[in-house]
Amino acid sequence: MAIEGPHLKVEDRVPLIPRSASTQVKIGEREYWYCALNRRVPGLGKVRLVLSFAHAELTGTYAGLMSKRTDWAAKKIRTTYWQRWPIDTFYQDSKGHRGLDEYRMRTAAAIQPHWGLVFVASSFLPLQCLAASPSKRRGLAHPIKTIGEAWRQQSQALIEKLIVYAHELLQRGQSASTVFAEIFAKQQEIAAL
């Protein structure tokens, strides 16, 4: 979100935070250190800013969260954010990798089969992201690539198969117009509806 006016970058302010300003909190099995403060942000009004660190030294990677709920404790803001995280990533993946932002069908009958196929295919992608055997360290398999990388790899494999299929048809003597007609036959059926 772009906000008009002068900007103060959070990353420029983080080194200035004294360790004494942080509070330790345990969420699930993990411990975090956070700093929370209410500030007025141009265009947003009064907000609660929470900076959450994985280390007591307040170094390394941190999460910056902002909420209009200035009365909430930092732990509640962080817990609520982690509950919302799967929803946010779903929207990002749906609009990015799955192409649902450009899908033009208007009726439930047209949308349902497409969504069904997209989400069945998507449910297998996390399996492709895991190593072939579990890690010896913890007995857990660690991701070797992201869902986005897996999605791009599968998209590329699909395009490669389509090109090879078209090449085989051309090698058998079919004309280019016949090959295109066969490849795009389903789209023509849908367009006729």
C-alpha cells in the first residue's frame, strides 16, 4: 500500500530500539521478542505497530505488523496474523500462480470444474516441494523449493508436453491447422456455449 507524505522506514529505526524495550512472549513452542507502540500514520490514522524478533538481541530477520486495533496486545496481533497468513497466501497464489484473477467465466456451472481441477492440482504441489527422504536431523522433510517454484516447474513441463505432442502430430503428416484445431478444440466448445 502506497502512503502519501514523508516516510520513516521501519528498517532504519530497528537498530535504534533498545533491548530493554522488548518483551518476551511464547507462542506455541517458539519464543519471540517484540516491541509494540502506537503511532499515527498519514492516510491510516492511529495504528499499533508490532516488531517481532526471533532473538533477544533484536537482530536478524523480524516481522513488522500493523493493526488498526490499537487496544490489542502485541501477542494477540501476532497470533491473529498467523491465523490469517494461510488466507493471505491463498489469495496471492490464487491470483498469481493459479490465474484466478484473469478467469473470465461468469456462472457457477462454468467456474466449478475449473476451480476443482486447479485446486486438485494445487494440493499435490506441496509433495513436490519436499525432499525424497526425510532429513536425518529432525526426522522431518524440509522443503527443497517453494510452491511458486513447483507451480512454475509444472507449468513449464505442461508446455513442453504440449509442444512435443504438436510436433509428433506434425511429424505424422497432419497440417498445422488440424493440429491447432485439435489442441484448441475444448476451448472452441466452451466458447460456443
